[in-house]
Amino acid sequence: MTGDNTSSDPLLHELPRWLYKGIDPSVHHYLPGQTNESFPELDGPNVINLGSYQRKRVSNVDVHPLGRAYFDIALRLMLSYQHEIAAKFFIACLHYAPYAVLAHGFIALCHSPNYNFKGMPYYASTSRHEDVNKPDLACVFPSQEVADRHSKAAVEKLEEIRRLHRQTKKKKGGGKKKGTGKPKSAPPSSSNDNVSNKNNDHAKEEATKPELVTEVETLILQAIRVLTCSAGVCPDLADETVGRPFAAEMRKVYNRYPSDPEVAYCFAESMMVLNAWQLYDYPSGKPVSPDVLETKTVLEQALELHPTHAGLCHMYVHLSEMSATPQMALKACEPLRKQFPHAGHLIHMPTHIDVQIGDYESCVRYNEAAIEADLFLMKAFPHTAERECFYFGYIVHDFHMAVYGAILGGFEKKAMEIAHQLNQIVNEKMFREYPDLASYLESYAALDIHAMVRFGRWKEILELAAPKDKRLMLFRAASLAYARGLAFAATGNIDAARREADRLDGYRQDEEATQRILHNNTVAQLLAVDSTMMRGEIAYHEGKHEEAFKLLRVAVQQQDDLNYDEPWGKMQPIRHALGGLLLEQGQIDEAKEVFRVDLRFHPKNPWALVGLIHCLKASGSCCSNGNTDEIVQLEEQLRTRQESELADFKVVVACECCTHPN
């Protein structure tokens, strides 16, 4: 959709080249077939539905209906963490409302650190000096330079608006002679026409002059400028020099305007970014910083006033997931599930709580809904949601969480279906075309292998083809070696299992493994856990049970020591193998404790439930005094799990590496 450019008015800024104009359409455009003079659609089949939320008052936007429409959608996109698309809609807003200074500030915020991309990874990879003179849409997203120039434009426009109002005020007071209090007499030759013309000119100037920006917007913009004024800041010093000062400025704004939802959101997120994924000690659930308790108070008070605000609900889920009481976020989850149909990341977010409380069916179903929303997004905005774009990482995360939920819940068909669906998008062909993406996306290319391990599909694992380029597909190749080693061990081919273990260690020791990540952990860290577990499984099936248990206990500790992530980087809890094999060898007391601990990490999962029930029945301790309440309760939980519509795999042992009962 296009329209007359109101920037032709002399009082309005001509849009700088870096905002929109002069962009070669071959570099970036919004939708296929559109020219570089086009804006995102406001109607038609590709319109994104993110609900109807509006910020009540936005300076210098309400008089421009199209500017307001683009601002509203842009804000909804920003709150749903679709930052790259949001920035483009804010640009479209500025086309129609050039003095909508908050749009400049929010573009800067879209390009700034967030809860999922912050600290060293953000500051070390987002400053490119060549971006200084590039148009926004020609810069790789996000860009510190783009953030800097927009926050700078915002404060410059603030000053320009003030200057215009000072000039107008001065002109109004210019009709009196200083000291006399009497108006100047008109010269005899003056006509009423001259007075009328001056009044008309003044009326036109008043009509086109931008309004003074509200105090709350001014304070928000000044705070954002603190965060974004130092493009290229040393990554090691960034939190100290801009991150913490930004939070301090937002605290001041919040103390003055505590009921403003965007103020509360920006303040809460500013503190959470400083402590991202380390809000609580895990698994104790104890806050690690005073910031956490302050953030909790801010979010809870804001949610009392704005219970369906996308940004506040989103942050509250992240705040709660590592805590000792993740269920406290369930109320905030409901708007995220239902009110933002095309906000895939928001629909996905409640599943961070679902897995913490053992609702694996909801985890799968709502990630499927998120995937559907994100596939629409990929079609509607291919240049901001496709493989090379920042948001694509959120899309593959939905698949990852869905498979994880299916694995824990015992939903084999769903696990394999969703993993294969992802393999159609993330595969060796893609990485040959875009090799730079392998460092942070290739680790998602092995979900099907881990699902096959979970469900003990040893024959099918041994029939899987290896990647053609094993270094390019390092994590998939390593995961296949891991799976093959377990398959050989479980079927009694120990020599072949050892060869696969050696092959896995070769991949683990490759320098490339330290450069690849699966969200919060490196591939090298994940493969170290796999290696120890695999050696333990081999030892067990070789008859060296004590050596096996020693190795599996080490692997459990390695898994616990991984950086907190949701879902866990290691798809299958190693306690299931340890507990199941201990039980098999009659070491009931330790096995019971292993399963109890696992159920604290993964409530109600059928694998640990089955293991614990077998332990209790084998020990007889629960029955010696006639007290069978615990077994009854556990069996009821297991029955509920296995009656799920998605439960197509009958869980009878804690791990498929164990011997099935007759």
C-alpha cells in the first residue's frame, strides 16, 4: 500500500535515505513482486493477525490514520518478538507520520539486545561499520548502527519540535512593544487584508506543526538513547556501560509512570536481559539477583492492570519458568495461547510452563499451533521470516519444543511427524546453500534421530544414511554415531558400538563443535554428555555393570551442569537409563531416588513413573505395612498420561535400553 508522502510539507522531515528511499529493490523488499516504494500490506490475504491491542496515546500519530495503523501493527509485532518485521512497519509509520518519534525509538529497541539475544553474542556480532551509510533494509538485522541512528533521530526530532513551539510562542508575543503594554498602531497604509493573511499563515503553521511529545514518551526515548548511543561498544563492557544504565533510566520512568504498560514492559525486560536465562538457581528456584524480585513485582503489578498485554505475559513466562513455582505463570499463558493468532512465538511461550508442570500434550499441541502460525509468517513475510532471517531461529525452536514434549510424553508418532516436517526445511541441502547458518541451526537437524533413540527403534537407526558432508552436518553426523552406538550395544554388537563411540569422540573433539550452538549450550558440551552416556551403555551391555553405573552417574551430572535451556539440549534424561538399569540389577534404593529426582525435573513423565512404580513394587517397602497409596497415585498419573489422545507408545520400561518384562 502506498500513499502521498506528507514529507513534502516544509515543516516535516524529508525521510532520510537510510530510512526507506533509494533502496535497490534487489537488496530487500517486503513482499514478492513489490517495488522498493511499497509498504507492508494493511489488508488482503497476507495481513498478520496479532489481536487488537493499541497504545492509547502516541504523539503525532493519531492525526495520520495510516501512520496510526502501521504503528499499531508494528507495536504488536515488537511485543510478539517479531522485531525485524516490526522495524519495517515502524518505518512505514514514519512515512505517514514523520514526527512519530516513538516509532524511531522502538525501531532502535527492535535492533537492541533482548532476552534471547544479548550480552557477548549480541554485541560481538551486530556492529558493522559499513552499516553507518547503508539504508536500514540493506543492513543485516539486528544492527547497532541502525539502533544508534534511530534513537539519535528521535532525540533530534524532540528538540526540533520544542524549537518549533518556542518560535510559535515567540511570534504570538511579538505584537506588543516591550515596556508599554500597548499594541503597535498599524500604519495608515495597512489594510485588513495584511492582517488576515498573517492570521491565515499562522493558522496554517499551527495546523501543520507537530504536537509536543508527551513526557512519558520523551523519557522512554531518552532511556533508549542511553542503551543505543554507543554502537560498537566493547562486548565485555556493554552491560556495565549501556545495559545497566538503561535499566536504571527505565526504573526512573517506571517510578513516574507505573501504570503505563510499555514502560513496565521495557523496564522489566531491561533487567531480565541483564540476567537472561540465569534468573534463578536451577533447580533450587532461588533468585540469583535482587533484579529478579524487583522484576517480579513490576510484572505482577502491571499484569493486574493489563492482564492480556502480550509483552508483559511473555516476560512473566520467562520469569517463572526457572522458578520453584512455574505454575504461577499459567494465568499469563492463556492470552498468549488464544489472542494472537499469527504470533507463533507467543503461542509457543506457554509450553515453557507446560513442560515444567508435566502437561506434555499441551506442549505438543500449542507448538503445533505456533508452527502453523509461523509457516503463515514465512509465506507472508519471506524476507523477514525465511531461513536467513533472525526470526527463523524462533521457528525451529517451536519444532524443537514440540519434539521434546512428544518424547517426554511418549507420543512417538507426533515426535517423528514433527521431526520429519522440520527436516524438510532444515537439512543438508539448505546448509550447502547457506553454510554460515550451520553454526546455530544445524543442531536442529537431528531431532528425528533423538526421537528414534527414545523409542528404541534400533533397526531403523542402523538403516539411516549418514550425511554426505559430515563436517558441515557435524551434529547430525555425531548424533547418528551416538544412536548407532546405542543400537549396537542394545543388540549385543559391542565391537561395532565401540567404533561408533570413537567416531562420536572424533566429532566432539573437532574445533567446529565448540563453535556450534543449540541455543544456550555448545555442541561440544552436548556431545560430551552423549559420549559419557554411550560409554556407560556399552559397558553395561558388556556386563561391566559397576563401571557402567559410574559412567552413567557422571553423565547425569554432566547433563545437570549444562546451561539452563528450555527445552533441555539433551533430549532424553539420562536418569531414565541409569534408573532403569539400576533397577534391572536389583539396586532398588538408588533407582528409586533417581526416578524421584527425575520426576521433580520432569513431572508426570511416563518413563520415570513406570520406573518408580516398578521400584516400589520390587522393594515391597510400600506394601509391608499395607500402605499402597503412593503406588495408586503414581499408577493414576501414568494411566492419565497413557490415555492421552497422542499417547501411541506403551511405556513399559524407563528406557528402551532396558530389558522389557515378559
